[in-house]
Amino acid sequence: MDVRNGSSIAYEYQIDSDTLNLSLPRICLQPIVENAITHGLRNVRRKDKRLRISAKRSAGKLVVTISDNGIGMNADEMNRALEANDPKRVESGVSIGILNVNARLKRLFGRIYGLRIESEPGEGTTVILMVPAVESGGNPAEKKPDEKEMTE
């Protein structure tokens, strides 16, 4: 039971076992999950509210997706802001959690990493987080992207 929202949300986890020993920078998932609940699911009148978190390894990368079946949105504007990675927008306080996570991931790992959003109004939203697959015990910030990763 989600007491704050006064309704039930079903949580699903699809975590591939080969991702369990991979590192992810701190406080990367919390703002995304919070946005899914607050903006995607909170005011939806459906009884089958669902939040799914999945993780898989793909081509040397850790790909984490957070999906909800909430109200959805037009993702184009947000994806443009994520791609632009403008520090002034982060400082403005608009969408600060998502933009901050994206900026940190790009700064740590290179431009090809970070967040991407897939969504349609009325259909729910999926946020895709992509970082290099770095084994636990190592510091993910020590993984230096190659020059190609920095410029893509």
C-alpha cells in the first residue's frame, strides 16, 4: 500500500543476475522512481498502477529502465533538455532531479551515457538510464570514457 498516494502500486523487478555485481553512482534511481510515482501515477484513477524496474547488461553497458503505466507525457521536450545538458536549466529548479542525474552521468562517463525518456500521453513513461558496466569494488568514476564516447 502506498500510504502517501492512498492507493496501491504494484512494483515489479526484472534484474538480470549478471548485473547484480555492477556499480551505479549514488542517488541515480531515487529521483526517477520518485518522478514516476509523483508525476506519472499519483493522480491516475486506474486500479492497476504499476512501476517496473529492470536492469540488464548490453554491449558493455548497464541499462536500467524505470517504467510506469501512468499518465505519460510528450517526451520530446524533456529529451531535448537531457541532450542539451545545460547546467543553467539544472540550476533553474525545473525538472532538477532528472536533469541533475543526467548531468552527473554524462560528466562521469561521457556524452553517450545518461538518461533517455520514452513516453506517450495516456500510455505511461519509461526512463532509460545507461552507464558503462563497471564491477563493484571499483569506483565507477574511475572508468574513463574513451575519446569516441566523449564526443558521440
